[in-house]
Amino acid sequence: MTDRFSKCKQRILAVAGHQAADGRTLMSKKKFLILLSVLVGLITGLGAETLRFLIGTVTTWLYALMDMLDAGWLLIALPVAGVLLCGIYCRYVVKDNMEFGCQRIRRALDSGNYRLPGHIVYAPVLSCALTLGFGGSAGSEGPIAYAGAGVGSNVGKFFGLSPDTLRILIGCGAGAGIAGIFKAPVGGALFAVEVLGVELTTVSVLALVACCIASWFMSYMFSGMTLDLPMHVTCRFDADMIPVVLLLGLFCGLYSIYYSFVMTRTESFIGRFRNVWVKNIVSGVLIGVSLFIFPALYGEGYGVAGDIVNGHGSGVLGHSLWAADDCDWVIMLFLAGVLLVKSAACALTNAGGGVGGDFAPTLFAGCIAGMLFSMSINLLFGTSLPVADFAFFGMAGVMAGAIQAPLMAMFLTVEMTGDFGMFLPLVLTALVSFTTVRLFTRRIGVRLSPTWVHRSFDRLVERF
């Protein structure tokens, strides 16, 4: 395989050399960069769909096994097995650490290390499939973004591109990973800008957009042209609900502070275990106990979130000890428990030896937070707020607050669901949540260097 790539590369360079000797070029550097970005996007989109297929297949098999054996206790054992298998794969097969993919991308960009190893193209995908398929409570976006960055770097290395061009392709590949796994091209591009701090030049923006669209197209086509969280039940938004929406944004912001605080403390706790085997087992057991009490925490949680935003809120109790009880107060207590535990379960998954992402858990937590908020208001004050719609708003709210990327949260949420009719209340929720977190903490969220969004907000606050 390596010999074939070498011969192909030599032929391409030979043709380019003959063209240059005649005073002609095949195409300009800008056009070539955009062409390569499309190639990176197509490869990354295929990788995103492969990851989605692997996670879904493993999850389906394991749930079928639990149902066949009528063994709910397997929810405790499966995360232990998943984290151990992932740890063994990373330590002894690829011999590299795949944890916290987004932070590793940003570290590579900041340090100027643009030549990523070849195994980054596939290793995060397989590691994440083992982690989430066996019940790890995290997301798949971090690993696929890291894999996309690896695709961009290695494609650039193959053609002998300059370090500056490699930097652009790494950002494009990471954004394409987000665009493909969420089927959200705008959200993927904004991830590269807001979270990774990709420079906004004409060439880099064109390459990023082309890469994200190519990745989205590939993922959308291979998934049967379906959305991850299609909303079939929506209500007409009434302007009288704007004050309640603002309160939801405040609630999401305060919860985002709690979410980030618990995640930091949990990562610190699990990091005290120096023996990697003990760390894997302890984190797996704690995740398993959480899943046994709250099965909704299994994996990314898109199935539960999909039920909620389509008006089937009682589905959150599925496979739990309270599955037969659909009393509103029982559901609310269950939702509160999920909110309290979710960030800890995510931190245990990512810091305890598993490989996952930080973004999807905030969307899931936001959906639960919006449902709990609206149900509480309805029961306490006798109102009739649309629970499904408020769960939808909450997804953007918690993501904007916890990740500190409001633009990405807004567009990614509406692109995932395909519902642009509720964009105004969703924007209000996200902005209030982001502002609340920023005013109270100024630097909380995913521990990355602040981008232009955060610096601009801080300058605005300092003027008052």
C-alpha cells in the first residue's frame, strides 16, 4: 500500500515538474488548497459515518444481549469492559493517548506541530466506538474532529505542503469532523473558528467551508439523508413566552457553571490514580453504577433526546427501575438526578481511560435541563409551556454556556434538528446562558485558549 502511494505521488510530482518546466502550472495554490480541502472533507465525512455505524451496531448488540438475558446488571459491567478495551487498544496497539481530542488539536496548532502521525486518522474512531458502544457517557465529536485533523495533516504531508497550509488543513479537517458527525456544516465551520481559533483569511474560510460541506454531504448521503434529531412536533412560538425563555437561559447558564465545576473536580479525582488499570476499573465501575440508576446516560443519549424533543418525555425512564411509573413528579426527580450526574459521568469517561467528546453531553444535558425547567414551571404555576420546544432551546443554552461557543451552539442545534422556525428563542437562550457564565466566571468551560468571541465580549464588559 505504501509503495502504491509513493508511486502515485511521484507521478503527480513528475507531471507538475514538466508543467513548471514549460512555464505552466496545473492550478494555482489557492485552487489546489480548496481541492484538497474537499478531499479531506469527503474522507472525514466517511469516517464520521463509519464511527456512527460502529457505535450504533455495538450498542444495538449489547442491548439485545441484555434483553435476551434479562440482565440489567450488565449496565454496570459494560462500561468497565469498554474502558479497559479502549485503554488496552491505546496503550498496546497504537501506543498513543487519544483522550481529549479537541484539546490535542488546539495544542498542536499552538505549538506548531502540524505533522500529525498517520494513526490519528483511524485510532480515535476505533477507540471512541469501544468507549461509547459499551456505554461510556460522552460524545463522538472530539475523536472524529481529531481524526479529521489527522486526515488534513496527512493529506497535506503527502503533497509536501508548507507548514502554514498544513495548519489550514488541520483546522479544516477538525471542522469537517464536527460537520460530519452532527450533519451540521455551519456548526462545523464555527467550531473551527470559535473553539480552535482558525485564522479568518479569505483562503482559509473558503477551504473550511468547502471541507465542511463535503463532509456533511458524505455523512448525509451515507446515512440515508436523515437527521440525527428530527423534530416532528413543534408549537408556534408566542412572543409572550420571551421572558420565560430568558429565564431558561439564566437557568442553563447557572447549570453550565455547575456542569463545568463538577467535570473539573471529577477529572481531578480520577487523575489521582497513577495506576492506569486501577483508573480504568474505578472510572468504569462509577460509570456503570450511574448507568444502572439512570440508563438514559448510556452513550451519546441521542435516542432519549429525540424522544423528548418530539413530545415523548416519558421515554427518559426507559430501562430504568421506574420505567413503569410515568408520574410527572417521578419524571422530574429522575431528570434532576440525570442533570446532577451527567457531567461527572462524562468526565469519568473521558479522563478515566475512555475516548469521547465534550460537546454532545452538553446537548443532552441541555435537553434534560429544558424539559425539567418547563415541567417545573407548568406544575408550579399552572402554565402550559411546550416542553419539547423548551428542551430544544435548552440544548443550545447549555452548550453555549458550558463550551463557551454560542454561535456554534445556535447553528449546530438547529442543523441537527432541521427546525429553523424556533431560531429566535433558541438564540436568546444561548446568548443569556453564555453571558451568565461569562459574567460569573469569565474563563470557565472547555479549557482552551480564549478566541476572538471571548476577547470581544470581555472588552465590551470592561467598558461598563
